[in-house]
Amino acid sequence: MAHIAPEIFNGLILGAFYAVVAIGLSLIMNLTGTINMAHGSFMTLAGYLAFALVSAGTSYWFALAVAPILTLIVGVLTERTLIRPLYKRDPVYSLLLTFGLSLIAEETYRLVWGDNGVPFSPPVALQSAVSLGFIEFPAYRLFIAGVLLVIIVALVVFLQRTRVGLRLRAAVQDNEMIAALGTNTQLLYMMNFGLGILLAGVAGVLASGMLGLNPQSGNALLMPAFVTVIVGGMGSIFGAVAGGLLIGLTISIVTLYIPAASEIAMYILMAVILLVRPRGLFGEEGIFG
Amino acid sequence: MIMGNRAGLITALVLLIVLLLMPQIAPRVGLAISVCTEVLLYAIAAMAVNLLIGYTGVLPFGNAAFFGLGAYGAGLSIEYLHVGFIASIVLGMIASFVGALLIGPFLLRRRGIYFALLMIAFGQVFYFIAYRFTDITGGEDGMNFARPAVEGLGVVLKDQQFYYAMLVVFALVMIGFLLLVRSPFGRTLLAIKENETRARYLGLNTDRFIFVALLISAIMEGLAGACYGLSIMFAYPLMLDWHNSGNIVLMTILGGSGTLFGPFIGAVIFVVGQEILSTHWIWWQIPLGALFVACVLGFPKGILGTALDLFSKRRGGFASEARELVHGTTYSEREIVP
Amino acid sequence: MSDVTLDRKSFLTTAAVASAGLVTGFPAILPSRAFAADTLRVGLNEEYTGVYAAYAQSETRGAQMAMDAWNARGGVMGGTKVELVQADNNNNPGTSVEKTRQLVLVQKCPVLMGTINSADSLAVSGAANALNTFFIDSGGHADAVTGEKCEYSTFRTCHSTWMETHATGYSLAKKFGKKWYMIIPDYAFGHALQAGYHAVGKQIGVEFVGEDLTPLGTTDFSPYLTKVLAAKPDLLLVLVQGDDFVNCLKQTTQYGIVGKVPIGGPQVELEAVWALPKEARVGYWGVEWYYTGVSVIGSGNKLADGFISEYRKKYGQPPTARSAFGYITMDRMLWTVNEAKSTNAAKMAKALEGAKFRSVWDGEGYYRDVDHQLMWPMWVGQIRAQGTPEDTYDIFDIVDRQEAEKIEQSVAEKKAVCHMNWPT
């Protein structure tokens, strides 16, 4: 029973992780109806770019700042060339196209960086355990928690307080109207996608320090992110955060008592929530049924 | 009926003759006959998906779960209940049916992206179950089982006989699909696909129709999966994974969703293409992924759909017969793109 | 009117030609796979795509070297050259079966080898047996391959899961103590490892102070690691593999376990260790073969020395255990064909069973009659954070060696589970 406190702490951090990935997915889905099955691939790309930068001699901090930006550029290019034609169409096409992209991405990573994964570590300063009184906790995880918190706060500020954020929120509600009012919707969609990918990029670099970095590592986080979006509710950033934390906590606690069920636990949670609230916890009325 | 459409009859006959001769043709071009069997079975799976995408207008992206349930249903019934060949296939179909019954209610009130996401997620649940219950299903190692004898005949079908048996199954499924699509039920599905709100205003309980379509689709997938398991005498969790779903959906769209022969064409291209590509390039996933991308951007109506478009632009008067051939049913000003 | 009739005819023709053409014409554009007549084609069915691709490549290289050596000596059966036919099973049992049939029926390979993932090994073993084709599993460890699912036509080179747990069990208990904590991947391989350690633990009186089954693809081991610290075991057994292995070790370092609790496990792949960041290069692990060390390759072992130096020259890296599996398998495969003067599976099986030989390790080995498992020793090594000054690849300190007969199940135990259906 003494274990539960660190477990809760762990769960919240894991949950924040899922939340950041889910927010990125959700942003992309809400505005344009694009299901991005390649989200995990972008995360892995950011990890590999960070690895490449560090191998070339830059510091970890530089890589953490620059790799997501490089990934953002790739994301925006992808959006302009491949995804834009799909906006008017049924979501099955974005599913298929991004699925195809994820296959290409994985194989490309294999060709460039090898099949077996590459070593990528957080800086030495963060590699020890910090005593928090009730437990010893890895400094790196505390760092991740900090970064994620900053991101979520910054995102909320951006969406609520800036003009662009306002336009994004308005466009999700009614993008015909906002186009009629003179906003350049194509530019908006591009920025929206870019933002989603930027979040994926940061999450990707952070994840690579904690988990292995190999051609498949992004995909392992993709399913929990989708479940988070469903649980939290489509159309709601707050839902993605709440959903992520809830799932992180659930997985951690179930792992403590019934480890064998920890993977399936999130699906059971999803089923239960859907029975009670078919739109997810904070799902918005009318967005994608 | 199919008799009234001579074009359809002749095409079907030609196809049948070619397929009957496959055991002679295939080895000459470097393909094992089991790959031809695989094509037929994945064509059935793609048709199951086609029912949902092309004729009902919903997105099924977890359909491989039913495929896998069929295979495991057959395998488990052989290992633990020692049933015969046909019984194992039927039990596989029942397993998929039950799977669809379980998750159907969750999917019902959602459409579009939500439907797709939920189906992916629930599909993964079945995947984990196959992984988890190692003692029963063999877990990640999968389960080996022997092909049982056919009841009544007492014979175990060998590769070539098995292929012909599957050809019979395939033909029956095609005919059944055609009948389904032309039935009042089928037409209702098309109406729902075209405009669900209007269908609902007409008093139709669209949820119920979609649910039934899902059940039928699941049974077809289960049939394909059970037969595939019997073909390779193996069932393994990856059969249920969403990557397999993606491949089957691609086959449907590549060949042309909403068409009769589209899924078959898609299956031929995908299965044979994968076979050839993987032999020559270790990085064959790249052209595969590129195919997904190219198909979505360039060929959204698939091969048959695009061909039909090109054709009907030029031969105005004949367009409706061509449509009937391609879609299996007549209907006026219809958009093929779902 | 006549327009419509013309359209219909042309449509019919188009439809007929199109469907026939599509179905037959497409495969007809396949490049023909011509083979030299009169060669012995060995089918190599490996996981060239997917997580095991690096191991597949190592195994293939080893096999190629053995084949080249035989060909240089004139081939088999008095002058027949050997040819390697590779097939990618895509780390997928269904594809493994299809490729098996392809290799045997279409590409005319009378003998097969390969596979790394146990699921693929089991699938290929069954499919090869259905075609009465000789198959040596070079890299799949599941006990079942030489246990309940054994076949008269299947042999196995790498160690079984049982051998891995018993070799490390004896070694590590001796070194560290008998209070063990286990982190186990929750799938068939993990359960087999768990059962193996329970068996060896029972024999030597081990107390299991904690056992956690972790789902595959677990990215976060923290819940288990905090429990480990609290339980204070003598030894932490990390049984997870692949990516999970890397995650887990990275996190044990971050949690400060590394200094406090010795870490060990059944086996580790050199390719995986080379990819580990320095702080995760810890622990004592089963080693199926290593390219340096007297207890492994002996001294003056010309075959081993030649294999190692040639491999290094050709590929720029030392051979790994996987390379050795490929080498030994191909070498024994060709020896057997030569000895039996046939590629008939039953004849080959009888020739290979029990035949003692020397190879790239120090000592004699043989494929046992009762289960067709290669009986050869296993070693235990400690990982060094860096290589030696002379060799950055050398990151293992071999600390122990266990003999095959001691670490594998007895003949009597195997007889009870393995029943081979020999053809009449």
C-alpha cells in the first residue's frame, strides 16, 4: 500500500504525456477531420533528428529545441502537398494516406538509422534519481513533467488569448463562416496541422530519452493517444488533457495490482466511459457525430 | 438479375475460367498456389469491407479483428473440440458474429471518424485478448493446428484441392453479395449511404440497418479468416491488428469501393504485389506506403471506379448497363466516392 | 441504334480481355527467377523486415560464410554447388508459411533453415513438415520447437528457453544469492522463461520475492521498479526483450537501482547491447556465443579463429551469436546432405541425429536424438560499459560456462512431450 503514492505520481506524468500527444492529434482532427495515423511517425522523426543533432556535437538542449522545429517543417510540407487535397473528402482517405505515410516513414528510418534502434539519453545532469521525501524519483521524469506542464499552459494561453487561437477555435465551430468573414482558412489549417506536429515533435524527443529510439517507437504511443481522444471527447482540448491524465492514472494503478490487465485497462475504461457518456468526457456536440 | 445482364455474365465466366486454370498458370509465373488461395480469401475480406464502405457509407477500420476471430475460432475449435473442416469454418464465422454483436452497440450512435476510431480501438481489444490468453491461444507464438478432414468425405484437402474448394466458396460469396446488394435491404443501405438524414426522415431506423450490415460484414470476414487459418494451418495475433485492417481497406479502395469486382482486383494487386516486391526489395514497405498515398490522391475511386468514370463519359447510352455491371445494381445519378 | 450495338460488343470484349488480362497478365510481368540447374538450393526464411532485421542479417552472413566455405571445397555430394535462396517472412507467421511453400514448391529448395521469432519458427516447422522438408531452426528459442511441437524433419541450433534459464539460474544464484525478483514480459516467451526459472529455482532453493508480468510494449517500468527497490532482492531478473529491454534498463539506471541491486537475465543479443546507451550497459546475461574468450572459442580453434577474422574483415564488425547460429546451421546442413547423400528429410534426420562435431566453440556438440536440439554449452557474461581499449565492440566479460546436458531437460523428460511422426 505504501506504493500507491509514487504510482499516482507516475500515472500523472505518464498521463500528461498521453495528453500532449492526444492534443496534437485532436487539434488536427477537430479542424479538418484528418485522422493522422502518422502522428507516431512524426514523434519518432523528432527523436531521430535530435539523435542526429546530438551525434553531430550539439547539446541535448539544443536538440530538444531544434528537432521539433525541423519536424514541424516536414509536417507542414506534408500538409501542403499530401493532406490538403483530402480536406473535402471522407476521413477514410486521410486514414489511408497517413497509414501509408507511416509505412514509408518506418522503412525510411530503418534504411537511414538501422533496424535496431539508436542510443539516445537525456543529459547527464538529469540522469540520476532525486529524493522527493516519500520516494526516489528520476530527475528526468520530473523534467518531462515540467516541460509538459509548460506546454499545456502555453497552449491554453495561445488558444484563449491570441487572435490566431481565437480564429482556430472559431474555425472548429464553423469554418464556412470564418472563411466568409475573410480569414485565410488554408493558412489556418496549415498552422493548425503544424501546431499538432510541433507537439508531437516535443513529445517525441522527450519520449526518446525515456524509452528506446527505434523505427517503431512512435507507434507504441499512437493507440493510447487515440483512446485518450475518445475518452476525453472529440473537439475538446480540455478533454484531451483530462482523458490523458485519467488514462495515465488508470494504467499505473492497474499495473500495480493486476499487471497483466494494464494494457486492456485503458480499453475497458474507454468502453465504460462511452456507455455512460457516448461523446466522451467533454466531447462537443455536433463535431463528427 | 444477373441473367439479364449479358456483359456481367460473360465477365464472370471469363474470370471463372481463368481462376479454374490458376493451378496450371501460377507455378509457371513463379507463384505458389497458396498465394492464389490467399488472393481469393483476402478478396472475400475486402468485399466484407466493401459492404460497409461502398454500400453503406461507414468506415470500418478494425475489420481485421473479425478476420482474426474467424481464424482463431476455426483453430480453437479444431484443437479443443476436434471438429471437422466445414464445422471449423462455421464456428469461425460464429466467433466473428459474436465479436460484432459485442462491439456493435458501442459503434452504433457514432458515424464518420468516431465510428472509425472506435472500431480501431475495439479491434485492438481482441488483438490483446489473442496475445494475453497464451495458454489457450498460444499468445504471440500463435497456434498451430492441422487441417481436419471434410465431414462426410473423410478426406483432408491438399493444396490444390483446397484452392478449388476456396474457389467454390468465393463464387458463392460473390453470388450472395450480388443478391444482397440487389435486395430491398441492399437498396436501403445504399439509400443510407447517399443521405442518411433523408433515410431517417423516411422513418428508417438507420442504426439498425447499419448494425445488420456490420454483422453481415463480420460474418464474411470471419469466413475469410477461418479459411485463411485453414490454409496456413496457423492463427496468430497479427491477423487482428489494425495494420491488417489497413491493408484490407486499401484493397477495397484500390480496386474500387462500391463495385462488385473492385475488392477482388484490389486483392490481386495487393497480395501478388506484396509477394513480388518483398522478394526483390527488403525495403518493400516504401512502395507499399507509396501505393496507399498514390491511390488516395490519384485513384480515390479505385481502378474499377475510375475506369467506369472514363467509360461512361464516352458511351452515354450504355452507361447504366456498365454501372450495373460494375456496381451490381442499378441506380441513378450516384456518386461512387463514398 | 447500331451505335449501341457496337458499344456493347466492344464493352464485352473490353471487359473480358481486361479481366483475363488483369488476372493472368499481372503475374506474367514477374521477372523470371532463373536458377542454375544442378545446384543445391538452401531456402533461408528470415525476418528481414521488422524488429529482428539486424539479427536476420547476422544469421544470413554466417550462413553465407559457411556456404562459401563448402563451395570453395567443391560443394556437396561430389561437386554440386550450393546456392542460398532468401525469403522475407516479414516477422509474420502467415507470411512465414506462404514463403515456406514458395521456397519448396516454386523455388525448388529441398532444404530450409532460418527464423528468429518463435512464432515464425513454429509456423515454418509445421509447414515444412507438411511438405516433408528438412528444416533447421537457426534462431527461434521456444521450447515447443523441440518439445510438444517437435517434428522428425525439424532440428534446432540455438539454445532452448529452458537452457537459457537454467544456465543463468545456476550461475547467478551462485554469484549473488537466492532472493530473486523477476520482471517478466507477458507473452508466450515470457511465460516460458518464468516457468524455466521456477524450475531451476525449485532445484536450488530460490525465494521469489516478487514477480511482475508486464504487457508487451510497456514503455513505463516505473511501477515495477519502485516495487523492486522496496523488496530488496539479491538479484533482479529482467526477462523483457527487444525495445522493452532497452526501456527497462534505461529506467533502472534512472531509478538508481543499478548500484543497489544486481541485474541479470536469460540472454541478451549483442546487436541490442551495442545499441544501448552507456548507462544502460549493465548486468549479467546469458550469452549463447561470443567472439572472444578462451572459455567460448578455446585456444587454437582454427575454425573459430578463421570464422571470426574473416567475418570482421568482410563486415567490419565481429560476428555475433546470431552469426554463429547461421554459420553452424548451414555448415551442419551441408554436412548432413553430404553424409546422407540425399535431401530426403528422414534420411537427413537420421544422419544428423547424434553426430558429434566441432565448430566455432570450444568443445564437441551434437543434435540430440530425442528432440533434435543442438547440445552445446551456454555462457554467462557481464556487460562492460565501454569496450576494451583495443576493441570497442568487446563489451562482454565472460564469467561462467555451463554444459548442455546440465542445463537442458533430460532425455526422459523430453520423451514424454516430444513425439515425432516418422514417415513409414
